[in-house]
Amino acid sequence: MLSTTVKISNVTNLSDARYCAGMGVALLGFSIDPADASYVAANKFEEIRSWVAGVQMVAETTQTDPKRILDTLAGYAVDALQVQEPNVLSYLKSELALPLLLRVNVDTYAADELDALMSRYAAYVEYFLLESDHNAPLTADWLHSLGQLTTDYPVLVGFGLDEVPTVESLRQQVPASGLALRGSAEIRPGYKDFGTLMDILEALEEE
């Protein structure tokens, strides 16, 4: 059992899925975009899903056409959908009986600019996932803003978490936040070095 909600993004293999599910991770994310380096085809997704239980499976997409998203999603039996285009949320909410996650790239926002975005789309979103395409650090400004945002909105922090001390600092200063980490490739089929991911999840285990 983990002390907070954790999502693992960009899962591509059964090793990550089984390990993370066994550790009590709440959400496993899989890319459904064929052009994405982390793409998981529908048949591979079904194979992985058949081996794990007790975890929500999240389809991740960067597509901006909501009808294309629905067409692609039809091939996946998922529990939630993650998008990064906020303008599609209203349409998807009306068409799907699935929780929605909005991925927000923090590289394009200052720490004090997110409240306006979140207040606008909170009615559609189960979680706001904050990630960085350029490895942004968790600065003092971000920690201050997150302290307020996480009291008003469901937030998964997925940037600046490169080691256990950073995660512990976030949990101490922003206890209401959930976390988002990333999966990685297997060394070979069935063999995986979990590295920092294992260290962080073990640090989050409740006594």
C-alpha cells in the first residue's frame, strides 16, 4: 500500500505493469498513439491487462481530434483516458463514461498561471497531470504554488522527481499531491532493472 496516489506513465511492458500493480500503484498509463516511441498496440495492451489486477489502465494520447481519439480508443478496454488538449475535454466528457486526465506541460506555464487553467476545466477532469518535456526542476516557486493548487484540485506531480529525497521533500511540503512517474524499457523480455522507480515506490510504502 502506497501513502499517496501514484500514476506510472508510458508503460510499455509487462514487467513494469506487474511490478507497479503489485506495489499498489493506482494508475498505469499506455500510449495509444502509433507515432509515439512508447506506443502500445491494442493486442499487446490486452496481453498486459490480462496479467494485472487492482489498477486502473489509462490510455494516453496527444491527438487533438476528439473523433480520432474515440476511434482509436475503441480498440482498448481502458478505465480512463488522458489527453493534453484541453479543448477536447467537453466533447469527450459527453461521449465517454470514463474518467479523464489532462496532461499539462509545465514548461509552457509559470507556477502561478495554472489556477486559471484548472478552474476552467476542473469539472471535466479526474486528475491534472503536471509533467515537463524538458526536465523542469521542482523550484521553490513551484512548491509554493502546488501547495495551494493541490488543496483546490486533484493534482499528480510528474516533474522534478528524479530521486527519493526530492519526492520526500515534495510529500512533506505538498502532502495533498499525488505523484506521476515514468516506466522504461526492458533490458530484454522479462528482465528489468527498476532502478530509481523501485527506490521511490519503496519509499512511499506505508508501514
